[in-house]
Amino acid sequence: SQKIEQNSEALNIQEGKTATLTCNYTNYSPAYLQWYRQDPGRGPVFLLLIRENEKEKRKERLKVTFDTTLKQSLFHITASQPADSATYLCALGPPSYNTDKLIFGTGTRLQVFP
Amino acid sequence: GAVVSQHPSRVICKSGTSVKIECRSLDFQATTMFWYRQFPKQSLMLMATSNEGSKATYEQGVEKDKFLINHASLTLSTLTVTSAHPEDSSFYICSPRQRTSYNEQFFGPGTRLTVL
């Protein structure tokens, strides 16, 4: 069955540095991949979507890469701020575009220290 | 982005009682509704998918008689946890979809259910 892995250890970085989070998956070929932010006790908030034929996507201080050969996505936050502290979820889209089902990773908690 | 509300945000109930959770899409019509459950430090697990006016499709391992889903209108869906037990304590999150657009997916703020 498909498996999606995010680093379960919290990532602690200093303000101003670049945070890099990893999402690896196996036994699956998603048509797209999404990243979400989740704050404690809240629902996820969409950040970025990247499709299988795209290598990189950017949005303000965020950058996502997608390597379908390595079956890996990297999520970068540049010039990180304490307000970026949250759990970041990776979600795999289905293999085809005929359904909306997502498979979520467990998330990586990011803590940005001033 | 779309506005999604859930009510209640928190509920504590005794074992054996039933709890109804409402999910509303306030500024768009949701033809599809996804219901997720999230245990502490775990990922969101899809429980069921419902389309307006039809029966919900449940994921493997989710009891349809225990988790009743009603999607009677394009702006309201309800999840009823019947005869709740402590193991049902979790964070329940709805996610309405206007159509299959393969773009951002909106989520409700979630409902924290604690069964004593």
C-alpha cells in the first residue's frame, strides 16, 4: 500500500534562516502534491499545489519542489519568522484527475526561534 | 478563500450518547463533502465522501452505522457519531468541495470531541 513519510521530529530553526521540510512517498504515483499548514486545534490551510509535470513552484517566501523519480517533495520557507511556527502537512493527490481524495502525511512541526 | 464553519468547535459527552457535528460552506455550494478524523500527532484520515443528495461512501474500516453523514443541501453537511465511546475521541474536520477543480482544498476549523 502507499506510504507517505514526513520527518516526525520537530524542526527548530533560527529566525531569518531557511526551513526545509521533506515529504517522501512510496508505492504511489500522485498526479499532484499539496502542502498545508496546520496550527494547533485548527483545520489545515492550503499553501501550495505542484503537479507531476512541474519541478518547482513558488509563492512569496515559499518554494516547493517535486521529484517524481525520487518520489520526494521539498518544502522551503525562506527568511523564516516566528509566525511560521506550525505543523506542515504534505498531501498526495490521486494518480488521476477523476477524484479529489488526498493522502496526508503526519506532518512536521516547525518552530522558529527569534 | 472559501469560508467553512463547523459547530460545535468542542464537545464533551458521556459514553453512549450521540453527537452531531455541523459543517457549513458559507460562500460557495459544496457538491462534495469530505469528512476527516485526526488523532493526536497523526495524519488526517479520510472517513467518508458524500455528494449532495446521495449516500456517503465510507473508507475501509469506518463503520457507516456509527458515523452517520447527511449531505442534504449544498451548504450543509452533518456527521453524527452514534453511541460514542472514548475511542471515538478525536478531532473531526470537514472539507467541502465546490467541484473537482484540483486546486486548493478548504477545511473547516475542526471539532474536538471528547467522550468520557
